[in-house]
Amino acid sequence: MKKFRLRALKTNKYFKVIVYDTVEELRKAANGYDGKADNNISNDDILGICHPFERTTVIVKGQKGRPKRHPNIGILRFAKTHTTTQIVFHETMHAAFWQYRLALPKKDQGKADFGESSGPKEEAFLHLADRLYIKMVRQMYKHKYWK
């Protein structure tokens, strides 16, 4: 298993990336995470997943200050045996949507409304985007723009 951090903007916000040796390890970890989060979903057919979150430290009544937002905003999980360009692109785009929701000024967030978290609108958009991306990559190789 390999771990590293992924950051897109000039911010302290990051995603923890975990690449498991097998898809079974990936699914077990994803099911364990979702079980602790009381998400009643099964990850028994996934090949990659983005678990977005935002952790804050709550300020107790009487204390000064604001709630502290922690920099880790999610986990991207992949299996070494299934790290295709399409899967990595798709899950990384979920991460981009989440960082968009957390990091952009409110005035800019309303310009594209895909909901508060990953849902059917976002999933449909990303399936379209990853198909276009894969077709573009293939054409770039076919026409020898990339080697």
C-alpha cells in the first residue's frame, strides 16, 4: 500500500491518496469507512472511490475563537491493479468538485450547481467527462501528438 497527499490549489487543503495492492483491500477499507460514517451503501463493486469530508474542531461555549477547519478534506482510494486513466480521472474529479464546494468564494459556487455533495447530478456529469477525456487521450495518441 502506498500513501501520499494531493493538493490542487494554493491552500492547506489536501486529499489523502491511498493505493491498495488489491481491489479487495480497497473495497474492505471503503466499506469500513462507510460503516463508521453510517453510510448504508455497499462498495463491493467499486474500482476506486472518493470519500470527501470536512473536519472541524468545535469551540465550546465560553471559549474564544472560531471553529478550526482541518486541512485534510477527503480520501481518494485506488487499487494498484485497477489504476486506469479513466478511474483515476473520475475519482479525482469528485475530489475537485469537493474542493470547489469548500474553497471557492460563495459568489462563484452558484455558477455550477451539482448539489452539496457527490450525488446523481455530479455522477452523471463525471461519466460524461471521463468518456470525453478517454476519447481525447486516444485521439492524441492516434494522431501522434503524444507518444
